[in-house]
Amino acid sequence: MTMTYSREKILFIKLGAFGDFIMTLGYMHAVRVHHPDAELVIMTTPPFAEMAEKCGYFDRVVTVERYGFTEAGKWLRLVKMLRREAFDLVYDMQQNDRTKIMRLLSPHRTRRSWYRGGRVPEGALEINNIRDFPPPDMGWMDGDISGFALPENFVLLAPGAAPHRPLKRWPPAHYGTLAQNIAAQGFTPVILGGGAETEIAAEITKLCPAAKNLCGKTSFADIAALARHAALAVGNDTGPMHLIAAAGCPVISLFSGDSKPAQSAPHGADVTVLRAIPIENLAPEEVLAAFTKKTAARNSSNR
């Protein structure tokens, strides 16, 4: 009699946002290592589909839009897909109202093995005996930064935050003061961000003309490449800082009372967290002291 081998089919859910997606790459790696022979499928949103494809952990990528609870037709298509696929296991690393509904509408065999993680997923993975969380290998993400014509010694600044989380932003004037002192130590401050950070960058460069503004000019891959060449990075609790730390750059991450470092600090080999409530009470001199300490340690290790 010929035995038919049925390959285990596993769904990994991470819909966003950018920083959370980067933080979860290590857990994606852990799941892939723990289930080397399984068909591993990720469900995510369109902005992260390319990263999901290129990271190398998944056999397939399924994209879903962030539609509303009243869009019955779209929910029906999603439910049909879940029932057709009949996943053996689900690792839900989003854990929000939408994925809770997905679980309730899934087949019984899928609901029974639906592990829920959210922002701190270790518990969900440990339920299934996954206890080793290797750092993600970000070598697949690399951009061409030659066109930016940066000097050898530069420092990344990430002064932005989600528009709906203004309390997470260290004041632009503080960044400007820090940039002045960084430039005085022989480093070129390089400002990262999207179009929403244009005014912030303008305020920083007004205080520190030596700073280079790359807001709106970098892709995710460019940020990873910049991180590999930067001396250090300083930034708020924002998505780019997670990518910068994962790419191996030493970082100083600035926190307010609006988020918790234990849940949201970047994952990396050299991460320093400074926190003040409110965040404007974090003096530029304190951040500069942490910066000077890190660069001194870097210089001594390179001798």
C-alpha cells in the first residue's frame, strides 16, 4: 500500500504596522525553523507583501485589505478562503478584533489550533514548544545608497512617529540641538522619514545646516543599507528604528509614556532606551551623553 504524505499547512498572520512587522521577523524565522517541512503561508496587507516574499520564510503570501466590519462581501470571501485552505495551525501575531472574527469564522480544526500572540508573541509560540527566537537575517533587504553621496561618518535621525501618536515625538528643537553637537563631533546627521516629517526635518536643518535631509527619498531597502553603514541611529518609537536596529546598527531609542519599551523597543544587538514622561523632558544633553558613550565604545573596539 502506498502511503500518502500530507504536508502540514500553517498560517502566520501579521497585517502591520511597519515597526510591528519588522519586530515579528524573528518570530517568523522561529516558526520556519520549528516547522521546516510545512507549507508556511503568511497573511498580511499589501504594503508588506514584498517584504514577506523576500524574507524567505514563507511558501506563499496572501494579502488582505484593511476593510471595515460592515463590508460583508469581503468578509465572506475571506471566510471562504480560510475554509478552503483548512490550515492545521495558525499563529496570530496581530491579535486584533479582525483576526478574532477570522478565528470565530474558521473551521473547527483551525480554531482549535489558533495560537494568539499580538505585540509580545513569545507566549503564543511557547505554547507550541517554540522557545528559541533567533534574530532575523536582514541580508535580503539591501538598497543602493550611492546616490545619496554620504560621507564616511554619518548618524541617522528618525524624528517621526505615526500621525495619530504625537506624544511619541521628541521635539524637533531637541533634535536640532542634538544634531549640532553630533556635527561638532565630526559626524553628519542624516534625517529619515516620510513626507509627513518634512516640516520637522526643516526645523532640524535650520538649527543644524550640516544635517542632510533624506525625508521622502528612501525605500525600506535604502534604510536597511544606510543602517549598515551608519555609526549610530537616534530616533523615536517609530517603524524605521526597528528596521535600523534589526539591520545591525547601534541605536538610541527615545520613549515617552505613550508606549512601553518592554513591548515596543527595537530588537537588535546594541539598543539603548531613554525614556521620559513627557518626552520633551528628555534633555538633549542626556541623549548626547548616551551618544558619546556609544561612539567612544565603538571607537575603542575598532582600534
